[in-house]
Amino acid sequence: MGLFARADDPERTHDRIAILAMNNGDQISVISKDAEPGGKIVYVPKESLEQPHVISDSFGEFLASWEQIAYITPSWENLAPWLDPKTGLLKPDSTRAEHLRKVLAASSAEERSIA
């Protein structure tokens, strides 16, 4: 067991630290192996703690990619369209991500004009 492992915490038993928890019980976690600086970011489905999906090679890469898609709720349904089909990593297509940000910005501007 690694430095952060705890037998009473399922995530920490697997050398992971949950950094985001979804309402459905899924989590986004960082793998916290002692020998590795930093750690990969994984999506951990509630039903399958044993089979996390690596979505980023580092916390910094995860944040940069998540920012590109306007910090949408990182549920599997929302992230899946932004995952690279070859690597499975969160790699938003810049054109599609820019379109998403424009749609959200227009929506926000419309809400402000109504208020």
C-alpha cells in the first residue's frame, strides 16, 4: 500500500485520492503511488472501483483540458465526447471546444440581458 493508502477508504486502498465526486457516486481521482511524482487522473465509476479509466496523464493536463471545455460537470456522459478515441485521454478538439465556449458565453449574455 502506498503513502496515502487507508484500508477504511476504498479509494485510498487503490492508492487514489478522490479530487471530484459526482452526484451519482462516480469520482475523479489522482493515482498517488509513492514512487511517482504527480499521478495520472482517473475516472472511477461507482459500480467499478477496480476499473478506473485514465483520462489524463497529470493533474495539470486535466485542468488545462477541463478548462477548454468550460469546466462542464465532469460526469462520464459529459466527458466521453471529449476523450481521444485512440488514447482514451481527455483531449478536447479545439474547434469543438471553442464552439462550446461560444454557446455558453451567448447563453450567459442572454441571461444577463433578461435580468
